[in-house]
Amino acid sequence: MRIAVAIYAVVDARTSQGAIWISLNGIGISIVTLPVAFLGEMLGMKPDYRRNLDMAFAIRVCTVLGYLLGAGLATVARALFANGETG
């Protein structure tokens, strides 16, 4: 399901013509891949999002980071709420 959403977002960002006088074409993908773009800028290796391989890599890394963040938050929440229960 996530792959289908990612493919749709990339295709939409690449084929969208934008509005009349302002174009936010690709801003959704730029926001989603911000962690990879930021790290790439810091390391001097900015991904070229016109290439499908770079786009796929950035989306995959950000998906893994999002999963790890969510899993970490769930672990912290479980630890916080489990300590209050004496059962």
C-alpha cells in the first residue's frame, strides 16, 4: 500500500502542471524526503530527484526512518504507561 502511495505521489509531482501563477510542483516529495536531502546537503551528495533511482532511495530511507521513529515512540509510550501499572 505504501509503495502505491509513493508511486502515485511521484507520478503526480512529475506530471502536475501547477496553478496559474504559482507552482508548488514537487513540494510534497521535497517535504517527505527532507531528511535525506538535508543529510545529502551536509555530506555534499544531494540526490538528483529527476532520476528514479535517487527518488526511490530517498523515499525508502525516509520510510525506514519514519518506521523507526514510530517504533521508538511506541516503545517509550509502553515503558511510560507500564511503570504506572502495579497489576
